[in-house]
Amino acid sequence: MPSSAPTVRSLARELGLSRTTVSDALRGAPRVDSRTVQRVQEAARAAGYQRNPLAAALMSELRRSRGATFRGVIAAINLDEPDRPTTAARFHHELVVGAASRGDELGFKVENFVMGRDGGLSVPRLDSVLQSRGIHGVLLLPAWYEPDLSQLDWKRYAGVYTDYIIERPALHSVCSDHHRAMMAALARLAARGYSRPGLVLHRHNDERLQYRWSGAFRAFQESHPAIEPVPPLMSAALEQGEFVRWFRRERPDVVLSHNTEVIDWMEGCGAHIPATHGFVSLNLVMKTRPCAGLDLQPHVLGARAVESLVAQLQRNERGVPEWPTTTMIPARWVDGPSLLAEGPPPAETRVPPRVRRRKSVAP
């Protein structure tokens, strides 16, 4: 039979040291002579000893709380980015709520940390704080630009990114299935009789997802002959004048966008929502008025991310994974007053888009 796994007790017995000295040496505590630290750590590596960070955190927390119920800690890292849309904060909030709820069920407390400008932590400072508090789980919230946490001492941490892709470092990801969500939304619209769907996107919002939104939109158009092709409006900074010109030129019968202000612009062109035209929100957390759209389920996303992170901690898996994985969460369709149940009337009976005379819109 194979020998049992090495423990602090067995190492102490082998080296003729106390368990406290061996434990402190394994942690690199300054009170232990450096030669003893080296001797203990070399013996531990030779024996195949692996320190369990959860067990260590448990004992530390029990000592501090004098026997109260243990709660591990997961750090939810939010990057303070100046160009990120303000509406993204709602999605982040809902994601953290879902993460905290599931974390509580699993015995973990989710705490928020902010990196970046206006008093936010730098990466080295964050690393220091996490180490000093014995936090080994890192939950990184979606970033507007490609995040870089490569300076963290990842051999100490398990991490999960709650968006599509991260390369510095390449962590496991849990994210919304944007391609599937777009395909499902367009299929619903086609079933209701909409034949000229139009897509309106902030260009960077599509780029950061490696064109999941626009790729699915174009694939649906090409694979469904009954759908009349409408070129998407991809804008660096979506404005009313740009939208109006596109809407008048392309004449979509339903518009899909993150920005519900588009509904006002459609009505300014003479459309009547939902009598003549429809609207679909691509992320209902960001809506500013009632409408139909996609619930990207940030609560579920946060919960699944915490489950993945806790599983890594329980398996003592720290560091950058050799084979990072991506878990995708499907969106949920939600009906709303911006669509007709049976689709729009025939094109020839619809009110043609026109621009009402406004000072803010070019004639």
C-alpha cells in the first residue's frame, strides 16, 4: 500500500523539530532561522508535501474569531476604467450579488476591491493586501479593456474571470454566451414576422467579445433566406445623428441594441413602438425604460464563477492553469412592450421612417 501523504507532524518527527517550527518554516515566518527554513522546505519538497491554503486560513480565522463559524474570503476585483460605460456598473453589481449569495452558501464571503484611479489599488498593493489577509480566491469582474493582472503572485491564488477572454494571465472564465443569445433572439423575431432586423452596437463592445454579437448576427442573416440583410451600425461613439441616417437608409423593422435611448431616436424618425417597429435590448440590466430583450443572467454568472473558484481552492489548485477553460451561461429571453406578439404589419402599411424637425438632428 502507498505511504500516507506527508504532514507537518510527520515532517517535524523526521527532522527532529517541533510542529510549530516546521509550520512557521513552511510559511517562511521571519522568527525561524533562515537555515532551518531552507532545511524544512527542502525536506517538504522531497517528501511531496503540499500546504492546504484553506486549512491554514481556517485555523487562522478560528484563532481570530475564537471558535466562531469560519468564512473563507473571495476577493471580487473591479477595475476602475475611465472609458467604461456607466451602465456597466449595474451589471457588475448584479454579478457580485449572485456571487455573494452563492459564496455564502458555500462558506465564503465575497469582498470588493477596486483597482485603478481615484484611490484604487495598484497590482503590487493588491497582492500585498491579499497575502496579508490570507485571501487565495480572486474573482475578476468584466473589464472594458483587456485586463492585466500578470504581476500578481499567482502561485498563491486561484482565479476566475467573469467575462469572455483574459490572456494576462490566461485564467478560467465564466461568461455570457453572446453568440447563442443573438441567434436565439433573431430566431424569436423571425418567428414573429420581423424580416429586417437591424443591429446597433458600440464598436468596442463587439471587439472586446471577439465579435460575438456581430458574428452571430451576420451568420443568422446569411443562413436564413427570409431575412433581408441590413448592415449593422457599428459606432465608436453612438450618437443620434449617426443613428438617424442609418435608420432612414436601411429601414429596419426591429432594432437590437444595448442602448435603450435608441427607442427615442426611432420615435423621432416617425416610428411607433411597437405598432410599426420593434426594439430589443441586448442586456436588460442596462435598460432605462421597459422593453423586450435579453437577460444575460449576471446573478447566475456570479454564482457559477464562485462555484468554479471554490472548487479550485478545495482541490488546492493555485496558479495559472495549464489549460484554461471557458464556461458560458445562456441568456434568458424576456418579453416586453417594445415588441408586438405577432410581429409588425406588412411593410407597405408601415409608417415610413422620417425625421421630425429638431434642432439637434440634421434634416
